[in-house]
Amino acid sequence: PYVAAWKLITRDSMGTTGSCVVTPALVREGIRVKRGPDWKWNDQDGRGEGVIVGADTTGWARVKWDGSADTNVYRAGQEGSHDLEVVSSYQQLVDTLYGGQAPAAGPKITANDATAGTRVVRGPDWKWGLQDGAGRGTIKGPSHKSGWVKVMWDNHPCKNFDCRVGEEACYDLALSVAEAVSCPADHELVPFAKPPGAGSHTCDQCSKTIPNGNRMHRCTACDYDLCPACYKRAAPQKVAVGGDVLTPALLKAGIRVKRGPDWKWENQDGGGEGVVVEGASSGWARVKWDHSGGENSYRVGQEGAYDLRIVSPRKAVIGGVVTSASVREGVRVKRGPDWKWDNQDGGGEGVITGTNPNGWASVKWDRGGSYNYRVGQDGDYDLVLVSGGQAVSCPQGHELVPFAKRPGEGGNRCDKCRSRIPNGDRMHRCHACDFDLCSECHPGGAQKVCHMSLLQQAFDETKKVKSTMDRSGAVPAGFKIIRVDAVSDRAWSDRYMRQLRNVLGSGREMSNLSPKTSRIGAKLVSSVSQDPLKADAEAVLFHGTSPSAVKGILSSGFDRDRCKFGLAGKGFYFAESISKSDEYTQPVDGLRCVLVCQVVTGRAKVCADVFPSVQQRQDLEDSVRKAGAYD
């Protein structure tokens, strides 16, 4: 079987509701609101929605409710309270706050980039609704959870919010780029909401009066102000697009580059590649070109332009280096040329357990611990094959050689994963030790089937958002697999195959139950066995139970003496829906586990009653154990 561990996904955690209270920065005419967490004004809102029509003083918002012609003022930070919650959509906020153009976003923020003080905006995997107030924020520091950081948002500064910078291979943040506009003394201008009744302010660019209640940008040190129109004209509008564009966050000496999206320097590059050298200044990179050896400076954010793209470095073709093109699950690795992760690997080896398309790979080290490493991200390569590109050996040090297993030849098993090697398949063998590796376990072999991906499909296809009699608590909206362990035991396998042959040879008509797991189950079985799933007599099903029971089953198998007398009698219970099996699981450190089992179903006795009587339950049990007409 497989053991899958997962986290429950609630509707809120799926990002369908990411609330944002109204703060002073969001007191803008036209923003739609409803009552918020600190509401104390009875039914002034008619229990409906309204629109902000202005502000009386800082920390208060004036609202007109849809069902009334009257207006009232409510706290938007005053007394530390927030009476209102934003109803407007993200795009509506962007239209109101920024004239329709969202804050500029650069590359995603990873754990390596996530330093305190970094300015950020929502990134590619954002799922937290309006928690960011549709604005920019500042990383305040790491969270207590690995792969997360805490962010304070400019428009929603009520608390530090947790955001992912690699957890579950998700990235909630992107670098905020091309946002800084400065006064003549080079101080950055910051947003400033001019409250009604405040003294007169004049834009220092166009000399026009800034109306009371309008948002402006100010240098408090120099008393320098810009109105919204002049600030928009002053702010660079271009942002880096595509992960290969060279930005300030990726800039360092040694990166190989070529001309990028905003190139305007004719043939300085000779149409080829170059390397970034020392001597870069803010918003610029200095490049030495291969064709001439000449050096020049190019824009990497200056003037909102990006002249360069990153190209694959030369070391990417060095034998043994793990690249995004060669990375695959199951390959054994050790630290490589760009390693910077101290002693995470314990100085030893590990195995690749997962990949993502953004130049990273997940590795589980033999000493313990799993982390993500670069296999092309930022032009860096943290891993090399354990073999270093040389011959792969058996435990005695003998070189493994390619060996084509001929059709009709006797059975062989991989000495690493213990799976059968199908007749006719290519394998690698040490003839001296009779040591074999299948094509999946050999570093030069074929792509390995991703069991985690297949099981996640099975979870997604069989879940039902419906409560049944054994469900306690809310029904989960979904399940996300965190880890999968394959369990292989030759004695179990042999016993199972004997029972399957007995059932198939009994002469009884098979029931062909066609459970919801049929499609994925067939793929799982074919990935580890040369014997395909017999759809009329077998099924892949879920068995949910406690963590202690899982350990017992993995140690000694299913034991009928430990079974309880359940709804259909005393026996082993399996389900075609993960939602049903989940009802019998117990969380440990936020994770639950279930056994995914290959089951002989054979001829089944079907009971359609939702609540069978005690006698019906006993009849179900006896029909299998005593009469022998059913399996």
C-alpha cells in the first residue's frame, strides 16, 4: 500500500475570504464597505452594505448605507477600533487607490530573498484575498513556521500577516519594483492621506492645490508634496516580466546575460552573450561581452527599463550538475558548486523527492530533514549527482552495466525500490553480485511516475463535501497531500497474489465494482508492477484509521482479531472516497494519514440499505466467512 499524509483544506484557507478592515489609508470615496469586527452601532447599516463618501477627521470614515439617505461616521483606526470591512473587489480598490494600475511586481520572493525591510506586493501564488489592502508591504521578519515570513501591509497595518516564501512550493510575495519617487534631496516620498479640514497643500510639481481628503505623497523631512497625477507621472511604469529578466534582486557578478526586453544599445553585445562584472551601481549592471571583451553599463530597473536577460551559465553543462532539465525524483545527490546552505546535508547524500518548474528541487537528506535547492534558479546549481557523472556502482563498488531483460526471462526485482522489472525492460546490473536497478532508480533511466501527483488526483476526484453519520465537525472542502510513502513487502505481495489467483480461479462471476478510484488505481498499480490491475476482481481503495493503527498494520498486516463490529459486521473497511475514510483519521501535528491499498474484491455481496439491521450485518459477515459464495 501507500501511506499518504495530508492537511485538511477549509473554505477560508482556500482563499475565498481574505478580509480587510478599513484603515486610514483606505478611507477613500467610492470604496464599498460593510460592518466590521468592532461594530457597535446597532442596525445603522440595515445589515447591508454602503459606500465611503468622505472622512471627517483622521481615523474616521463617513459612510452612506445603501438602504438609507443618511450618513454616519465610523472608526477606521480611531481608538484602535475598526467598525468597517472592505467589500470592494481587488480591482475596484486598485482603480480607486492607484487609478487602475496595481503596484508594480518584480520577481517572486523566495526564502533566500526574504530579508527584513524588503518591500513587497502580492505574488504569483497569492490566495489571501484583500489582506494586503491591494497595496505594498514590508517584510518584518521570519514567521515561526518554516517557509513563511511576516509582512506588514501599508494599507492594512493592523497586524503582521504570515505569507509563504517556499512553503508547499508556493510564493505569496513578489518584489515591489519601480515604486520609489524621491524629493529633490533624494528622500523617498511616502503615501499621505490628507484629512478633511487640514491646512492647504500645494503640489510642488504642478503648483495646484491638493483637495482636502485626497491621497498625496510627501517627504516629511523637506515638506515636499506631490499630487496623485504628478506622482503617477513620476513613478516608473515598466516592470520586469518573465523569470529570466535581470532585476536588482538577481544582480550579482558572474551571471551570464544577453540583451533583454528594453535593449536600445545597437550592437554593443555583438548579438551574443556576456557576463556581469563588478562595478554595478544602483539600477545598473556592468557587463563584459564575449565577442569583444568590452564593458558597458546597462539598466536593471533604472528608468523603469530592463536591458538584460539571464542565460544558462556555462557550468550548467558540466557533467554531474543537476539542472532543471535533468532533475527527477529518486535521483541521489550531494552538495554542488553553488552550495551555500551550511550543513543542511550533514555532509552526506540525499534523494530528490520533488521538483517545480521554477528552477528548484526538494531533497530529503539521509541524515534527516527536507529542503529546497536551486537547479538553475538565479543561475545557481546547488546539487550534483552522487556519481558525479561517473559510473553507478553496486554496494560492493562494481560498476553497473546496461542489461536488456529479454521477454520470457525469469523474474527480476530492483534491489532499491523492490518493484518488479517487466520483461523486455532495460535495467542496469552487476553480474558479480546479482544486483539490479530498474530504469527508474538508475540516474540515467526514465522519468519516474509521481505517486504524489496521482494520489492527489485520486483525492481530488473522490472527495465529497457531504456529511455522513460518522463525521464529527465541519466537512473539509478538500485535502492536500504533503507526503507519500510506498510500502513494499515481498511476503505480503506473494500472499496477495496467491489470494487473487484463487479468486480468479474460483469460477464465480466477478462483481466489477468500478469504484471512483479505478482510473488512478490502474495507473498506480502499473507503475510498480508488471501485473495490471484486474478491474473486475481488484480495486485501489482508502483505509482511514489512527496513526497507531497504521503503524500496527504496516508492522504485521491487517489483523481481523483487532477489528470492531461495524455497520456491516466485523471486518476491514475500505472506501472509494477519501472524504469517507477521512472520518476515521486522527490528526498528529496537523497531519492525517490514510492507507491506499490494492484490494481483492472478487464477487461482492451488496447491501443497499443505509442502516442495515443487526441481522443484516451478521448476514453480510457470514456470507463471506461461512458460505463461501462471496469473497
